Amino acid sequence: MPSSAGRRGRPFQDHRLVVEAIIYRFRAGIPWRDLPESFGPWQTVWKRHRRFSGDGTWDKIHTRLLAEADAVGLIDWEVSVDSTVNRAHQHATNLPRGAGGPVELHEIAGRTA
């Protein structure tokens, strides 16, 4: 985890508590402001999450966890490919490419201007 040494402002609080708060927030699906007070100020948790997202800390943690799990054989690297075809409705294909909508809408918009 990154250190707050050499940074202006207050030193980082306990990383464990902040990471638990971030996990709790995503698991519960709540807004940042609704974090329980036991995690400390929600602004602190939000700022740390934003900082770690921006500087690549979460990516580094994820990469290391994957590497360690793969080394022990806990990851099964199977790939599933879905070849489902989604087709547009037959009436969804009658617009000219550059028009952006039915001609009638352009005529009505032109009259009101």
C-alpha cells in the first residue's frame, strides 16, 4: 500500500480500516455518505479510493492477488465465449445514416425555428 510520507497534509489513516470501508460500501451498494461512522469520515474513504484508483494502486493489488492465486493453482483459466446474435427490430433500420431521425421530425423542427 502507498505511504503518505513526503505528501502534504495529514498522514494516511490505517489502510485496513479504509479498505474495509471501501469493500463495505461496494458490497452494501450504498452512497459514500451512508458509510457507518465506525469507518471514520466518509470523505476520507472516498478520497483514498479516488487516489488509489487514479495512481494504479488497485490495479497493482489486483495483479498481485491474481499472480499469487495462480501460483498456488487457485485460478482456472477457462474462457467461455457467447456467440449470441442480437438483431435490431425490423422497424429500427429505416433511418438514413446522416438524418438522425425521421424526415417528419426535421420538417417540424424547421417550421418552429
